[in-house]
Amino acid sequence: MASILAQPGPRDKGGERFHYAAPVAGYTLTVRHGPRVERERFESLDEAIAALRHSAEGIRGEGPLDSVRAFREYGPGQRVAGRVELSAGGWLRGRDAGVDVMGDGSFVPFAGGVRKRKLDQAAPFDAVREELAG
């Protein structure tokens, strides 16, 4: 019986071996603003938090959103202008935290990927840092 390690690895249709990327440590910043989604990787939490703050303040700097009417009235404070999120770890057991930039310019920090929970709004970026550092 041959060893599993001795078996040739997977190949693509051209016969070339697939090369799997090693897991990368660090933080992934995801910025969702309108139809655009941008991602950037950072090695340190300090760099990632600085980029999160810069992106969130950039979205807020574009000005407030208008109210919209769809079955009922949604004011600027009820509309999300953008979402800026940091992910650490892997897709299975990773940690996610970020900030929703509301249409009235306020920041609503949150933690969690699928089940989001609100964090302390008094210091939104510090709350995100504490969530990811812990």
C-alpha cells in the first residue's frame, strides 16, 4: 500500500500541479460602499484599525444621505451609507468586527460575521480594537 504522501498531488487540465497558498496571518479590511467592495490585507492590528478609521471617515465625509420612502419613511440615521469591517483568523473560527457608517454620519460599531451585535458607541474604533485583540 502506497503512502498518501507519495501520491502525486492534484493537477489542472493542462497537467500542471495546483499550488495551494499557505494560510496568511493578519487582518483583512473589507469596505462596502454603494456597489463597490474593496479588500486590503494588513499584518498588524494598529495598521488595520488606522485604515478602518480612514475608510469610515472618508465615507462619512461624503455627506449625509437623504431620507427615502418605501412603505414607510427611512431617515438618514436608519440608512447605512457604508460598512467597514475587519476580519482576523480564518473563515471557520475567525473574528469579525467593524463599523457601519450611518446616513447621518454616526458610527455604529459591531462584532460578528453572521450574527452581528452592537458594541460600545462611545468609542467605536476602540471597541473594534478590543474585540479583535481579545
